[in-house]
Amino acid sequence: LGFLWLSSIIISSSEGLCFLPGPPQRFDREQSTVCQRSCLRIRGGNDGGGEKNSEHNRPAESTGDESKIARAQQKVREAGLREAESTGDKIKISSARYHLEDASLEISVATVEKDLRQACEGVVHRMYGETGNFFTAIQRLANKVEMHSILSSLRRYLIIVLDGENTMESSGVRASQLFSAMNPIDKLMETEMEFTASTHLCMIEACSGSGKSLCAADFFVRNSDQCIYFLFNPSKKENKQNLYQNVSSITNLMGLAMNCDLISLIRSTTPTLSTELLGVLDFDLKESERKWYLLGALGYLWKETTTVAPVSVKEAMNWKQRWVLMDETIPPEQDFAAIAKLVLVKRVLTNANIHCIMLGTNTLVMNIDKVSRSSEYSRDEDRTMVCLTHRSLPRYILPSSKDEELLKKFFGESRVSQLLDNVNPWLCSLFLTNLRRFPEIKNPSSLIRNISRAVLLRVKRDKRSLKDESIYCMFQISAHEPVSQLHISKGFAQLNVWDSNLPRRGSKESMPEMTRLENEVELRIHDTPLPELTASFPPAVQDPITVAVCAGGGRPFGQRSALQVLQGIHKQKAVWSNPINVDAYKRDANELESFGAVVLMISSWSPCKDLLKNIAYHCGIQEDQRSVGEILASVRNKKSFMRILESCVSNLAPVRWSERRDAASPFMGYYIRNQDRQRRDGTFTGPTTASEKSLMGGAEYKNWKSALTPEQLSKVLSKLLKQDLDVNVCMVPEISINVTENNLKAIMNNTCIPCKTEWLVLHLKGEGWRSFSFQIDAFHDNQTTKRDEECVHKQAGVDLELEPVKRKVLMIIEVGIKTQPFCGKGRYDQCPKRKKRRDQRGRRKENVSEPTKKGKRIVDK
């Protein structure tokens, strides 16, 4: 009963844990009500719904298994949702969706309750292969900890990882030595020496691959008498990191000790339902005589005691002050027992004057102090709370001078320093490992595509938390906008703490202190409450490797297309409950513009021959598997047009308008969103070369609810073609007429193109790509011949024939008038406010009947 009570009181607050994944401002009143009602139902309260059990529930109820009962109830509610959707009644559908979400929460709670009951019955011992009482089981695990062997294996691991193959270099300082010199935990120790009265509670908040675990292991190896390192929540996956395997015996010992303490505490507590969140831990640990196996295990490892017998906080306060480094402090979502255990460990350690550093990658870690804020025995004045950000951690240190020369040869000497200061160290290491196989770099743009695909496959194997939706957001969001903190653990985002420029690596500013204002319960960093902190993806100009890796050679989502990822986001029944889906869902008034930019950028990282195939694939047309050469087989001057596509639609990365000059490079192009001042929705160009002038492209996206008429198509294309771009992309739901050579010639003749131009038309529709080409004469006047010659000589990468002809590409993509989610409410004609503004503008232009694109734009400053 005590364990059942724990699972209910943890969510007894009206906000419970529902606020943890994202900032509270994203919840409106209705959503907050639903969230609180869900918590009520978990506690066994009545929300007034009064839903009757189905006949299908009775067999499950007869077993008495709450998990089976909850799953049976979920099936009933799934059927109810299908029935509601068949009626088309929005109220019934909304109610059915709420009840289905409610059933999912009931399954989670039933599972937790079952696990907790099993823990009471001693299953926790069998999890570690031990029998007998708590002391015997913990002592047996403690006897298996061979500290000397652990430290030796960790030293070897760090040398291999940090120094690579250059461990025997005689000259210069090794990378592992530089890493130790830049370890931020050493700087915390120096601070502790100055303020001995303060106990540190620190969080290292950075995405996978930033070097959190390496810092902890490095500090542990050099200061084993002053600290201990283990995993709070060890991974259950087969391919665990070798680093984690080295400390598995310590992790098993500490895990059992923490579980035993939590079980003992609950057994001895007389709960009341009026108790607030985690009230079971709400007592003065310093004055309590209760003894803890957690402290007993630490005392044994630090040779403060001879056995793992439990130790009280008062006794531990007489020990030498030390540090506990807990990795993987990321309680699984809705794992209430794990959250309670983490809060218990934090309180025991800090009250015993033991410094505690938690290493993690998401909001649960940063909000953990908020979860336990109800305790009247908190002693904030006795402790210093610090957040070590990704800027606190060491930059990537090259193992050798050969690697430095290789990166300079690839990225350019002027870019390497900035790259190493901003790149994700793990991704850079994997990239460099593959790059070493190519000592001669002939084609950087092609090489980076090939390497990035291989690296992403390795990353997806090791980082199981990486979400396709987070990768989608990386290419979707323009101008590096703020996103949810959850992208730190589910992707490669970085914490936003500073208003302006990032602080210097390892500086004091990179380790902000967490504070509380007087009479407030929320922790803050730089006057911003922790739940309101955001994250952002690294700018491609500063960190091209992360962007390239996440593009995955044009197919980052495995067997899923970009359209399927977006549709999955929109099918989420309660999109507000997942901050990553919110970030992907809320972009831009023109959703087709957002999607089209993602498709163009991701597909541009494909092998050149697969460019058109992958554009079609990401638009949901998977049957057309032809290469670019096969699609253009019947086109005159095929090779010239293929070079134009390869030069212009290649390695596109999302950048700001102000970054366009810095973004241009031999290995990467760029794509700029929302450039209305240039009279188009997107601007892009491929990698630069020393011998050729860069080709420019532009894109227009029109998400109208009806198929484009010939007049509308003419207006859209004329606006785009008048800008004299080399590659022109137009994406629409559907065109009401067949796109033919005659139709397009008529449009182009009215655009007054100054050069004689040969056009390649690529038209994508439901059945796949079709291509054809034709020639348009220059707009005739007295200067035509002169302009023809000037026009042709400005174009790069094209074999010029005797006649002065400029070649351009027009790409028309029809995604389908009934394709979700573009056929929903996001279309212009279905938004009342947008329609009103459009009509007002139309009256000013005396052209009310012509639909035009409106909507609130994101200004790129």
C-alpha cells in the first residue's frame, strides 16, 4: 500500500510532472485542464466523465491484473475514437481522444504500481542476482568492486578515446592532458576550496557527445580518493558505452543501495493522501537518526567504514568532504519511483555535505530541484547550485598535428578554430575517423556527403534517443529560432542561457549559478525560470559537421520520408504534450513552405545521381527510383543540366541572410528562408569553387486550397522567373491544367528574359518525374546580342556552344491536393484573419479575385 501511495502522491500536485517536458507558456487553459484531469484520474479521482466499462473489460477484471485491465480499457477507448471519427462530430472526437490519452496514462501508472509491489516482495534483490537481506546483498556487490582494476581500465579508455592512434608521440602535449587541464569539475573544486562552507549541487546539461561523461571519468581517475563515479539510470541496451561498462560494478552497488533506501523509507512511513508532492521525503535529514545504505556504500568505497552497513547523515558529516558524480540522471518519463529516488539521493548527499554532480541531457535534470521544492527543511543558503553548460565543457581537442592539417585542408585554415570551438566533439571524432581514410581531398562537397551518411548510421545505433522529429526541426526552423529543451536529449540542440554572444569555453560565465528569488520556489538562471529556458541548434556556419551528419546523405529518417515524419507529427492526438512536435507544428503560416525547404535541403545532401529520386521520396512518391541521368535521358544537353543541378542544389544548410557570405564554402552551400524582400520564399546556392561563379536558385511555395488555375500558375512562375535565377523551384498542391511546353513557353515569353535561354523542365506529380527541354529567344530590342553574350559568360559550369545560350532549370512539384497535412486548416483560404487581410490588400490593388499569400512572417534579422 505504501508503494501504491507513492505513485499517487508524486502526481498529486495539480501540475504534477506534466510541466517537465516543456515551457509552461505553451499550455493554454484547456490543455492545462486536461492535464490536471488526467492526474485526477491517475489518483483514482472522478473527473465527471462517468465512462462505463465495456464487456471486453470483464475478462481482464477477473484476473485482477491492473495492467491487463488498463490495456483492455485502452482497446475500448480506441474503438470509441474510431466510432467518434466516423460521425465527424468534433466534440465527440475531442472527448474520445481525451479518454484514449487517459487510458495510456493509466497503463503507465499500473505498470509502475506493479513494479513497486514486486520491489516490496524482494524482486530488487533478484534483479542483481542476490538473495537474503539488504545488508548481505549490498555487501556481496561491494566485494565485487575492484577499484584498482576500474581505474586502470578507465585510464586506458581515456587515452584511447582522447589520444587516438597517436599515444606514442614524443613531442608536444597529449590531447588527454589538455582535456584534463580544461575539465570544468576541477574549476568547481577550486571554487569549493575558496568557499568550504558551501556544498555544491551541480547539473551538467548538454547533448550527447558533448563530453560530459569523459569529464566525469577523467576527474574520477585523477581524484579517486575524493570522488566516485557511477550511473544513476544505466542503459538496458546491448551496445552500452565502454566507458559505462568500466564502472558497471560501482553502478550495480549504488543502484541496489539507492533502491533499498527507498524501499525502507516507504515501509516505515504512514502515508496520508493530503501529503504534497514527494512528501515522503519531507523531513529533516540532518536531525534524523535514520541510516542510509547509500552512505554506507559510499563510506565503504572511500574506506571511511569497513562494511556497507547503513550510515546516518550525522555520521557522514564527519567524513572528508567529497564528490559524487552521477551519470545518466535522466528519469524515464512517468517513472515516478526513479524521480523519487533521485530526489532522495540528492537530499541525502547534500545534507551529508557531499558535493553532488548530476550529468544529464534534458529538462528533468534541470527541474529536479523544483520537484522537491515543497520541503521546509531545504537549506539553500548552505549550498551552491551550478549549471555546467556545453560551453563549460572542453572543446574538441585534435589528437595530433596530422589531424589538424587534415581539417585545414578540408574546411580551410580560417575555419578550423571556429569549428573546433563549436562542433559536437563526438560527431567531430567520428567524422575525423572517416576523413583519415582520404588523405587526398579532391572533392570536399562529395566527400562530406559520403562521410556524413556513414556517421549518422553509427550515431543512430549508439544514440537511441535521437528522434526523426528533432532532425526535421533542425532543417525546418529558420534563423536558429529557440526550441524546447527536450531537443537536447532527443537531438543535438544546445541550451540557451545567454542573450547575446556565447561565453568563452570554460569561462566563469559558462557555469551560471542557479538562484531563487525571495519568496519564490522556482530556480532561475540569469533571471529566467528553468522551465522557460530554451535550446537552439548549432548554426551551420559555426558547426557544419553536425548539420551534415543530421542530413544523413539525403535519407536521415531511415525508411521514413520527410512527409511521413510531418504526418506523424500532425497525427499526434495531443500535439501540445510533446514539445518536439510543438516545435515542428508551430512553424510558419505557410506550412508547405516549411516542408518544401526541409525536402530541398535534406535531399541536396544525396549523392548527385539520387537528388531527384530523394526529392520525390520525401514528397511521398516512392515508386520513381530512377537516377538523375535516367530521368534526363531524352533531354538535349543532358550533361550541362546535370552540372547545373549538381552545382546549385547541393549540400544546402539552413542559414540566416546575414551569414550567407560566411556560409559559402567548397564543402557546403546554403538555404535562406523567408526572403520576401527578394520576392521569393527561399534562396539557395551550392558549394563554391575557385574556378566557377556560384549558381543561384530560388523557390516559391503556394499552399492554396484549390488547384492553381492557368492565370495563377502564370503569375507565380512569372514572379519567380523574372529574377534571373539558375534553378527555379515551384511547389504547389496541384495544377488544374497539364504542364506542357506550350503553356510554359507562353508564360516565359511574357517575363522579358534578356538572354536566349534553354530551359530544362522537371515536373513531379503522383506518377513520378517527367522532363523536357525547350529554348526561348531573348526579349528583343537593340541591345539583345550584347546582352546574350554577357548573360552566357556570367553562367558557370556549363559547356558553351557556338551560339550564346544560357541554360536554366525549372522544377515544378505537385504534392497532391488531398495530401495531409497540407489539405487542412493551414491553407490560406481557410484562415479568416488571413483572408480578411488578403481581401483588404486585394481591394487596394483592385484585384480582389486573385488569391495571394499572406500570414504572419518570421523576420530574419
